[in-house]
Amino acid sequence: MKKYIRALFLTKYSREGASSRYRFLQYCPYLESQGIYCDASPLTDGKYLEHLYTMRRGSAADYAKAFGRRIFSILKARKYDVAVIEYEILPFFPPFFERLFSGMSIPCVVNYDDAVFYRYSQHQNGLVRRLLGGKIDTVMRESDLVIAGNDFLAKYAANSGAARVEIIPTAVDLERYPKKPFAPSGVFTIGWIGSPSTTKYLMEIAPALAKICAGGKARVVLIGSGSVKLPGVPLEIRPWSEEAEVRDLESCDAGIMPLHNGLWERGKCGLKTIQYMACSLPAVVSPVGVNTELVEDGVNGFLAPDTAGWAKALETLRDDLALREAMGVAGRRKVESAYSLQVTAPKMAYLIWDVVERSRSAGKRR
């Protein structure tokens, strides 16, 4: 029997995309140390994300290139022992290629950190709902293993009829997030990290932010937001980069993750919150989805259900240095115990090996 296997990672994005980076690409060094050689093939390139983050549509040529890249990856798939897929092989396309993998006897693992099934079943276009509303359910059923980032996604996969479902939370590499000594800023600095597509959630808490910042008592740093205006809120907007994201977060005193209480939001895996806690920052978050598991109210942060709750939580952190430090320590400890690459990577390696070995035992692969 082989001492190694070859895994084809069909990601949606290159390293610039957070979901692909945190759910797939950051695992490659550890996986390769365990005999799983990874070949990553992103559907899109950096230009696609640039268009997405500047709210511009990609050109027909961009979409054609993405389609061509994915088809080329599928054509060479037979030389791999397993395919690990982010969400689906081709978006807004029937699950033909997922079924094709099954026909080629290549075991498939699909990995979800978002409720992408609602992209189809809740789509405003009736034709999309009719033709693709059950697509992700089919993809889950056709796969040998579904890896879900949280319990909400895992339950959906199980209800769809997936044969096997495992939970691996989104995690950060603690080597990139060294412990931060408590060093409060001169002015209480509230940090947020994300993409332009998620800045809409900031608008709802703008009144609370303005209240906390009144009189120069606080400020807000946005990382990766692009151009944003929040009335009455002093903003510093910084471009996102993989090299600078940890350093930028460490310059803050607390992190925030506002969300709507919607179906899509309940499927999120709380990466922002995990990043804040890894940087020893107390987190103030909306009590939606996995945030209620990550944040223990009053221990490592606050759950803020409304404007008054946001204002009170941030005011408390602004004025209580000892509490801020204690919450940061508690959050960091939680990441170390359950949301770090050092914890999740061995499970990821085990699951990929196990899928391949089960397939071989069933006679599907040589």
C-alpha cells in the first residue's frame, strides 16, 4: 500500500480568498508532512476577487478562464487519490461533475464554511430555485465525506442525506498569531476585519459606535473594508494583506463582528471572532450562529443583541482595562484549545487518509 496519497484541492479562490486560505491552503504544509501531497487548483484568480471587492462584475473572459481552469483540473483528476472540494465544482452549474467524480471512482470530500445552499434555494430568480435549489444537497449526498465548519452546516448536511459528516471549525495558525502582551492603546481602538461585502453589517451598529467614540474617547479601525462612511465615527481604513493582518489586529483593543440574524449568517463560522481572540482581543459580537459558541458572554467578550447592548459592551471595555485584559486571555485560551490549526490539522489529515483507505477497501481505487 502506498505510503503517501495525492490530493486535488479544488478551491474557489487563491490565497487572497479567506475561505480558501483558512479552510484549505493553510493545511497543506501539515498534510504533506503526513504523506498527503496537495495540489491546489483555484477556480478563480486574484483578478476575480479584485472585481468582487470593488463591486465590479468580472468580464466574460474572466468567467471563461475560470471555467477552463476547472475543466482542465477535472480532466487530470484521475492521477489523484482524493478530491477535496470547496462548496461545489462549478457554481450555478448542475452537479454533473460531482457525479462524474463518483463514476471515476475518485473519493470526494466537500468542505463548507458558509450556507451556500441558500444561494440557490433562496435565490430571487424562480428559475434558479427550480433548477438548482437542491444542488448542494445532491453534492453532499454524492460525496464520501462532508466537512462542516459548524453544527448548523453539519445538521444541514445530515438532513440532506450525506453519508458521513464531520465538523472541523475554522482555525488559525498560532505560529502566525503569537501571544500578544497586554498593551492598551492611547485611545480605545475598536477593530474590524473583513471584505467590502460584509461592511453592510457595520451600518446597523453605527449609532453605537458613534456614541462610544464621541468626544474622542474611541476610534474604529477597518481592515479590508474598502471605502466606508459611518456617520459620527472616526475611521481609519487599512488595506488588507496577509502579511499585515495580524499586526493590524494587534494594534486594536477590541474586535467586533456585527451580523444580521438571517439564514445565511447562521451558517458563518466566525473567522473574525476567532482572529480577534487569537490576538488576545475581547470580542463584541451579534448573538448569531457560531458566535454564541465562540463568545462566552462576560468571559471572553460580549454578546450584543441590539444598539443599546453594543454601546454598553464597548463602553465597558473602553473603561475597564482589567476586564479587557482578562477577556483577551480567556479568548486566546479558547482558540488554543479548539480553534487553532495545531488542533484541527491532525483531524483533517486523519479524515482525508481515512476516506482514501475506505475507498481502497471497498475496491474503488487501486
